[in-house]
Amino acid sequence: MALFGAQLVITMIVASFLQKLSPHFSLGRWLLCCRLVRYLHPTTEELRQLAGITNHVGKGKNKGNRRSNGQQKKDDQSFKVPRSLDIQLESTKVQPLDVVNLHFYPEYQWLVDFSVCCVAVYAMTEVYLYFMPNGDGEFNLSLMWCLIAIALLLKVLFSVTALYFMGNESSGERSMCVTCGLFFFVLAMVVLIVDEDILEFGLDKAYLSLNESVAGFLETQGVNSKKSASLIGFKLILAIWCGFVGAFFTFPGLRFAKMHYDSLKYARESAVWKYCDDNTSKQTAGQQR
């Protein structure tokens, strides 16, 4: 196995780009600040003018009048605005400084940037292995990048899910995560218990292949392993993993679906939406004919 191969050079170059260019240019920061806008809240004077409220502060000549003037100033600072008031809010583009203090923003930026670098390393490694199939006996380092990206994603999902169990305000999210986790665990156990002749997933072959691989690895290390892991235990581990994945992905998936529905709902006037809608109508009319 070559120690310093082309894959290690690719990994070092991409890691250097990730370290040097991430503070100056970040795809995650660009995606978040590209087209998003925020609305500026109106000032107190603008609200007074729109509501028709004027300040009348008289000049007192004695202490009693001074006290009344001070009380009047305090009263002038608080006023009521009608709900039917027509307020035109000014919009401005979202800047990177506006999103720096958001929760999980560093994790989001690092995950997006690392995922892009992971895709680049994987693509360049596959091209390298295509032209050099043997690869001089090198280990595929792009698989390590993919595993690290998956580990970062699961870590972020675990952190988000853990927030639901820390406070008393997110009882609905907590109940949904627990319910979905138990549901997917039971569903996975039911599916895995069914015989392979009815539902063919290939788990028996995968189980035997895993035992042979583990036994061969232990023999090379000088460890005798005559006992193999139980098939029921193997399926139980898979069911537990399915339960955790269901608990992690269900609630964020529902939030993402709601956000996607809202984005389509409020973007019906855009040119892209009208183009897609026209093409869909033409295809439907053609199928009906």
C-alpha cells in the first residue's frame, strides 16, 4: 500500500482550500444570504406619525409642574397603535453579520462547505481510479470523507433533537420524536422478522458475509473467533438504528415539507413557476386527448 499516493495529495489540497477559503467564501453563507431579505421595523416617530399621535409637553414653572412634565414624558413613551394601521415596511438584503448569531449557523456552514469538498474529493478520486484501476494498492480515502460527512450530519440532527428534550416548551416536538422513534422501531422489527421468502431484503446473505469478513479479519490479527454473532441480535441492532433514524428525520422532514409547501404557495407569481405550470397543463391536456 502506497503511503503518499495521489489520493492523499487530493485530500491535502482540498483540506487546504477548505481551511483557507472558508472564512472568505462559503457556499453555505452564500446560499443563506443570496436572495433572502429582512424587513426593518418602523421607528417610534414613524409609528407616531402614522397613528396621528403628537407630543404636547408644556414647560412647568415649579416643582409640581416639573413632576407632572416628567410623568407626561413617561406616558408619551408608551402609546397604542391601531391594528388596522397601514405600515409599509422597508426591506433589506440579509447580510452575513445578521445570521452569525443564529443557533446552529456554524454547524450549518461547516456541514455545507465540508459536503461540497467531500463531493469534490469523491469525484476526483473516482476519476483517478478510473484511469488507474489498481491505484497502486491505495485505500479509497473518499470513503472516509463520506463517512465523516454522514457523521457530521447525524451529529447536527442529534443536537437539534436533543433541544426538544431540554425545555418544557417543546412538549409537542418531544412527543412526536418519541412516537415516531417507537413506531419505526416496531415497524422495522416486524419487517425484519418476516421470512426472506416473503420479503427478500438479502439480510441473511449480508449477515453471512459480515461474519466471514469479521472472522477473516480476526484471524489475520491472531484472534480465534469460532462463535458468530446471533442473527436476532443483528436484526435488533438494525431495528434500533431504524428507530433512531426515524426519530431524527421525521420532525425535520415535516418542517422541511411545510417550508417547501409555503415556498411554492408564495412563489406562484414567479416566472419559473408559471413556466412549470404551463408545461404541466400542456402535458395533462395531451394525456387526456
